Amino acid sequence: MANTSSAIKRVRSSARKRQRNLLVRSSVRTALKSARQAADAGGDGSAQAVKRAVSEIDRAVSKGMMHKNNAARRKARLMKRLNNRAAV
């Protein structure tokens, strides 16, 4: 357990940040999952799902929850999957 007042404050602020990051991480995972499923299925909604997932990833980067290179890699894989399905 934290002993100093500054350490106690860090515990409180870390708990707040953890809750905020959980929300962002969950929304990114959900958007990625739906985008992957839509890209695999093809159809009209796949581009919209991918666009939403890219937006969620960019939002996570702006909030500092995800590194920009990690986000770029995820977006590239998602776009590659979408384009490969469109070509087939």
C-alpha cells in the first residue's frame, strides 16, 4: 500500500486513467473485429466498417493509449485485408 500522499494520489489517478483506457481499448477492439468480419464477408458495409475502425484507432493514438507505429501497422493490415477481398 502507498505510504506517502503523492503515492496515494498516483494510485487514484492511475485508477482513473485505467478506466478511461479500458473504454478506448474496448471500442478499438470491437471496431476492429467488426471491420475484419465485414472485410471477409465483402459487400457494401465493409468500407464503412473499416473507416470506423481506422477512426477508432486514430482516436486511441490521440489519447496516448496506442503507439502511432502500432496503429499504422493495424490500419495497414486492415486495408490490405479489405483490398484483397475486393480484388477477389
